Amino acid sequence: MRHLSLCSACLLLALVFVLPAQAGASSAEAPAFSLKNLQGGQDSLSDYRGQVILLNFWATWCRPCRAEMPSMERLWQAYRGQGLAVVAVSTDNGGEARVRNFARRLDLSFPILLDPDNRVSDAYQVSAVPVSFLIDRQGRIVARILGSKDWFSGAALQQVEMLLRQ
């Protein structure tokens, strides 16, 4: 019985994390972009080339987005020295100050980029937030995760660690 539960857990992990972002594709190249960051500069996806990237699309008004942010911060703090980049793309159109205040309240230190016109969100076919993409060191999308996630949980940590080892 325990073996059956373990197999079920493995299957669920494969379905949630390992399936490619687009059905029928092996893995797609992550669309390139450049967006303004909260420090007033520009960040490009290419700035993170060679790292495993957790690319998260979110908004300040989104409760599930707010719920997952602390676990993203914990993941970032634990693995950034090993080659993990956490990049959060705000889809808010309510202004930069709202996003900055949100990040300050939650004490977020990972890069936060601004996509108020949804140009990048559209390129990633984001229709609802939160949605996250895991991108491997070669710049390929290896997973698309819909909805809020505890990024510092066992299954998420296993997936990130596996990508970091590759």
C-alpha cells in the first residue's frame, strides 16, 4: 500500500512539475523580454542566463499571489547562491508605488519587474495570476505552474534542486 502511495505521489509530481509548458512540445524556449525593475533600471531575461529561473507573474490585489510570496523569498534566500534566480513580474497597472509598498511590507528581496501593459504576460500566455514558470539553465521552460504554491515545500524543493544539479 505504501508503494502505491509513493507511486501516486511521483505521478502527481510529474504532472504538476515536469510536463512541458505546452502540450506536445518537449520544452519551449522562454520568450525574451526586458522590463523596468523597482530600482528604475531594466532587467532582461538574458541577465539570468545560465541560472535556473523561477519566473512568477502576479499582482498586488491577488490574494493567492500574496500568500505564495513569502515562500518564494525563502526559496530565493536558500538557493540563490547555487544558481537560482527568482524573478517576479507584476501585472499591476495601479502604479509602481503600489508594487514597491507591497514588496517592502513583505520584505521581498528578489527582483521585481513591472509589466503594467501586460506585454510580457501576453508573450507567456498568462491569462490569470499567479502563474509561474521554471526555466532551466539553457533558457527552456520546463514547467508551468498555475495557481499559488508553497515554494519551500518538499515537492517544489525537489524540482528546483533537480534543475540546479543539471
